[in-house]
Amino acid sequence: MKVLGDPDRGRVRMQPVETTIDELAAMQRPALLPTDARADPVELTVYRVEARLLWLFAESDGDYHLVLASPRDTTITMIAEVPDPACASADSSDSQIYQRVRQRLMDTLNAPGGDRRPRIRVTGVGFFDYLHGQRGVAPNEIELHPVLSVEFP
């Protein structure tokens, strides 16, 4: 599911829904998450949020882990993840998307004179993870995973 390689991929509504980190973090987490399908409607929806990028680091699985904060209140955070392009080898178009997003992040964040905590617009698929000590996790463990695009407004 985290790289859109699951059977429910075709059910994901790809037209982004504009929302906020505050709204996503306040969503009710389902009491039970399906083990072999996406949780409707959240995990079948692509969301777009504006945020402050607090941290970006590579995880042991090769994903880029982004900690996003509400521009209104930076104590409200959530995670977004850009998969390792090598994990999406079954679909080369996905691999190219993840590579393009990662390159955009590196180009912008490594540019001279860049903002330390830039505003960012992130588009990604809703995903409920579980608590496992991750930095920046939302109270309901919602993430944007995978991230499909980033912009720096």
C-alpha cells in the first residue's frame, strides 16, 4: 500500500482534496483497519496540504521521512513519506514520480540561502500507520504515504 502497489490502487481517487494538517490530525482513526485492503474513505483519497517542513531524513528502508507542521500551530504535526524509487520497480511510472519528488526536495533544500523551515505543499495518499516511535507522528497516526508531489509556494 505504501507504494501504491496494492490491489486497491485503482480505487484511489487521484483528484487531490485540499485540507489542512489540523483537519487530518483530528480525523477519527478507524477502530479496526483492514489487513488486506485500504480503509475507505481516508486511504482511498489523495490529499493536498500546506505546511512547514520541520525535518526530512532518510529511513532505514530508504524512504524519505518528512515531518510536516501546521502553519497555524507548529506543535500539530504529521508524517509524509516519499518511497525509495527502487521499491516501486513493478511500475516504472511510480518510480519516476518518487524520484522526481525526491530530487525536487533535495534541489530546494540544498539551494543556497534557503529557508530552514520552508513552507511546502505536499500531495499524497492518506494512510493510517501504527505507532512505532516515529518522529512527528500525528495523534491518529495518519500519514501521507506515498507522497506524489511537492511544491514550495
